[in-house]
Amino acid sequence: MKFVQIIDFETERMDEMRELIQEAEKRAAGRSGGGPTHRMVLQDRNRSDRYLVVIEFESYEDAMRNSNDPETTKMAEKLAALCTRPPSFTDCDVREMSELK
């Protein structure tokens, strides 16, 4: 079953966060299994410093392997340092998904 984690955070330093994420994605490009399959970054239209990131994994187990990776921990600490409040995390099992065109 697919698994999604939603990260809710606030920052005034989104450009720096993007750079860290792009660097991490380059490092992870050669790794096999366990990494995210999709990522969506949303910005709150009413509070421009608030963001939601939706990260999809093939399974909960893949997400936990990714979460326990020391590189993921280092990146999460660097990203949290750029936030104006601690990020909050919501873990979700995907029950239904549709492409609507």
C-alpha cells in the first residue's frame, strides 16, 4: 500500500531549503529502493511563509527505511534549522488515488 507523509512548516528561507533538497536528490539518485517516488510542494495562499510538502513512498516500510537513513536525518535537521517553527508531520496510508483530467 502506498504511503504519504505530509510535512507542514513555515520558513522565510525557501530558496535555501530548495538548494538543500536538490543536493540531497542528486546524492540519492543512484540509491536503489526505499526513497520517495513523488514530492509535491504547496504554498499557502493566505500565509506565504507556510508550506506543505506531500511525499509519496511505495510503502510504509520504504518510508521508514528512508526516515532511518543517516543522510535523511542530517537533511531534516538542516531543513528544520531554516524553519520559523518546528515542522509537523502527518503519516497517511493511501486508500484511494485517481488521475482526473
